Amino acid sequence: MSVLRNRAAVICVVCLLLAVGWVELSPAQAAGAGARKMSEVELLLSRPKFLYSSLGYRDPFMSLVSGEFHGEGDIGLISVGDMELVGILWGSKERLAMVEDSRGRGYVLRVGDAVMDGVVRDITQDSIVIAQTFYGETQTVMIKMTRKEGERNEK
């Protein structure tokens, strides 16, 4: 029984010494380990190198979107007399007015956007203010949002 304890103690001490690094490898073991590492380094250096030639190809990192909007057909500017205010989007930085023309086409307007013969000057919680210019004279037009029956303003 004491022999088994001694063997177990010796094995534990050798394992600890190997883990700490106090036991050195023999020269043959060290040469084998060094040769193995050298072959791994050579393997990494000898692997094929890939080069990309962009000659005749488009740049793969260039944006596919140019930033210009190309809509379907020429909708043009909305006429103030043909406009109905359907909604207001009110954010911390920007206000947007959603309007429709008599054909049911929707538009989103910001302050400063152009409309036929005018410019959007202000957007309030329930109206849009447009400055229209006819023959050199400017007049202000306010279009209020029309509420449908049964609708109420919830805040």
C-alpha cells in the first residue's frame, strides 16, 4: 500500500514539475518539437497567395445606390387648390405633412418644399401654411386637416 502511495506521489510531483517548466526536455525531444514547429511555419508561408485584379471589373465596395431618386413617371408639383391634408407627423427635429391630391396620390411635404406656385412655410399640429406667389404678389394659404365623423384627437 505504501508503495502505491509513493508512486502516486512521484507521479504528482513529476506532473507539477512539467507544468511549471522545471523539467527540461531531452535534446532529441526538443529537436523533434522544433522541427514540427518549423514545418508548421513553412506550411503557413508556402500556402497559395490570392490577389484580386480589378482590371475590367467594377469596384466591389462601391455603393450600388447613387442617391438620386428616379420615380415612375413625372408626378410634378402638387397644386394647392387640389391638396387635402390627411396627416401630420411631428418629431423632435422635423415635421412632415401628408397630403393627397384629387386622384388619391399621396405626397409628404416638409417646411421649405416647393408646391405649385408656392412654398411650404409652416406645419402646425392640424394645418399646413403655404406661401403662394401669383404675378409678383404673395399670399398665405392655410389648409386645415379635415376630421372624419367619429374621429377625435388623441394625445
